Amino acid sequence: ILGFCMENRQPQLVSYLLFQKHKQLPFMEFKSLRVDERVHDRYFASFSLRQGEVEAKRRKLQGIICDVRESRENVIGLLLKDGFSPIATTSLYEPAKKDVIMVKDFRSPRDILRRAA
């Protein structure tokens, strides 16, 4: 998902969200979200998250999963505000740095319990 702004009458790429279907779960996996610092205050990150959710639902997936470096409090806050929940904290990429695994589950709690029984 790409985000553009017009600058000097030319479209400029200012954000992107990369995603794929998770290899094992019926979830969309957000791989990378980047927003140019010049437009941090223009809601490109929120827009990208919403569009990623639309795409996951269009593909009939059950939710979204992603990981965020524990030190990126602003990104974790954005994801929490958008309905994501942290499910684990672990070192995924570098032993000395922690990552937070976050999930946004589209299923209702009743559906989740019904499948677990």
C-alpha cells in the first residue's frame, strides 16, 4: 500500500506498508510500515493500517499480526490505538533487543472460544 503527496506538482512517495499472508496462520502479516518524516503529522500511518485491514478482510483472513521493536513506543501506541493487542515480547532479530508481537483479531471472542472447545 503506497501513500503519495504532491510536491511541486509531482507525486512523491511518502509512505508504504508491505504485507503478506502469514505462512502458518490465517492472518495478514505486516512486514514493514514506513512514513517519511516530512508527513508524520498527516495520518499516513493510520491510513495505511486501515487499508491493510481492508485488504486482510477482503482476503477473508482472521486478523493481522506484526512485530515492533520494544523501543518504538510511538509505533506501539499507534497500533494499540488501532485495536492491536500485544501477545508476546521476545528477541526476534537481535538477542540484545526485544520485539513486541502484536495482533488484531477480527473474530469475536465468542468465535474464538467456540473453536477452542
